[in-house]
Amino acid sequence: MVRPVAILALQGAVEPHRVKLSELGEEGVPVRTAAELAACRGLILPGGESTTLLNLIEHYRLAEPLAEFAAAHPVWGVCAGAILMAERVENPEQLSFGWMPLTVRRNAYGRQNESFIDRVALKLPGQPPAQMEGVFIRAPRIVEANGGLTVLAEHGGSPVTVQYGHHLATTFHPELSSSQALHRHFLSLCDGAAERSGRRLA
């Protein structure tokens, strides 16, 4: 039985990710507890408000379970989720998990009323370059990307999706676009990690 993909459901854009996964024939499960998380093979940290998410993670005592899960499973941070995954956060500085060697700047594209939609250049492994719709809502900017990172998508010369091992960080909202490309890529990372884990246990 294939384990589902978790979507952290404390705050933010949970349902659009569940719908996108469903379109791909996958189960996306909203999770709020360590036990629910442990039953999954990957995790999406959705967009929302990063400070609020940090407070709720502390309230529900999820910081340690999330760190343990991320050490062994793929995690995809989207917008606020990307902020949480970064090594360093600017504008202003705040706590983050440090799961990816990134520096991100919060609200770098402006306030809510300065949100925009534009084309994003996508370069997924083994696929020709493509374009997808990028929905930027109070988006952070990746201002520093250190060793070991692969840029999968760019906008205006800046990385907007990066991969580090089996982790992803995306500064825009692919769950609000018509493209399934990044969700499909994340599922491939989840499947690959699960297969490797199965070989180790065999």
C-alpha cells in the first residue's frame, strides 16, 4: 500500500495542494499531529504566514517530529514553507529550521496588493525547459543559495524553486496554477526516497 503525502494543516493553503495531488491520483492528507505525519511518505509545508506557522508548530509541539521526519523523508516548502526550511531569514530575521542552505527575504516582492502572476522558467531533471504560471503572493525571494542546491525554476534571473537532496523550496504557489509539473516532481522524490528506504530495510 502506498503511503499518502502529508500536508501540514495548521494554517495556510492546504486544500489546493490536496486537490492537485488528487488530480495526479495521489492522496494528500492534512496532518496536525506527529502520529498522522509518521504514516506519510512526504510532507508539503504550504503557503500561509510563516510567523503564525512557527507559533502553531510550537503550540502543537511539532518541531521535533517535523525535524525527524525531514531527516528521512522529502519535504516541500511553498512560500511560507520555504521560509521555514531556510537556513537564514531576512526582513526581519526570524527562526527557521535550516533544512536547506538558503537565505530568503520575506515579502521581497511587496505587500499583498502587489501580488502578481507571471511566467516561470522551469528546468526539471530529464525534461526539456518549459514555462509554467507562477502565482506570487507576498512571496519571499531566495537571495543566497549555497552549495549542493539545484535551481529548478527561475523568474527574472532569480531562483524560485530549488532542490537540495530530496527537499524542495518554492517561493511562488504552484498549487494555484494549472501546471502539475512541480507536484509530479515532488511525488517522484517521495517515491524514490520510499524505494531507497525499502531497499535498506530488505
